[in-house]
Amino acid sequence: METPSPNVTTDLLARCLAVLRNAEGPVTAAEIAARVYLGGNRESRRRHVRAIIAELRCRGHWIVAANALGCWLTADETIWKDYLEHRTIDGRRIIGEASRRKKAVLVDAKGQALLFSPKIG
């Protein structure tokens, strides 16, 4: 079953942008969800915040994210370009790892390799 896309309204975009602009440092997805009054379970709030951040980026806002820290606005072009470059590298790394794991499972006729081996490759 396909999950519906979160509804991103201009009001939510404005509230999230205000939260990021007024923050003294990085803001986690949980904090953003609480401050813009998102409902639902933890996963749906996290997904909704990601959709809001993606829309703000599409509208030209330089929002940087780090898993351990959260999201923040930057006006520094060097930081923004570095962030974009690392996102591309990380995406390629994830795709490569998924491909390696798929090949390893295909080699094992019963598909049991991932259950018993902590490291494949």
C-alpha cells in the first residue's frame, strides 16, 4: 500500500522557515514538528518535515541537514555547495552498497547470506 504524500501548505512552509530563521543552531525534525504543530505518529511527522524542507529547498532556501544535529539555514555559499556535494556522494555510496548486497544475496541460492554474515563483500 502506497502512503500518501504529506500535505505541504504555504502556512507550514512559512512556520518552518520562521523556526529555522529564529533558531540559534541546528533544529531537529522532532523540534520542527513540535514547533509547527504537526500531528500524527513519529514517522509521519518526520516524513512531513522532510517534505517541508524539500519544498523550501525547491523554493531556493539553503537548508543544510546533518543527521546528528538537525537542519539549519545558511547564507554561506561554500557551506551550501559542500553540503550538496556530500549529499550526492552519500547517495552514490548508498546505491552502491545496496547493489553489492543484492548481488551477494543472488549468489546465495537460498538468500541466507545477509542473515549470518555481518559484512558482505
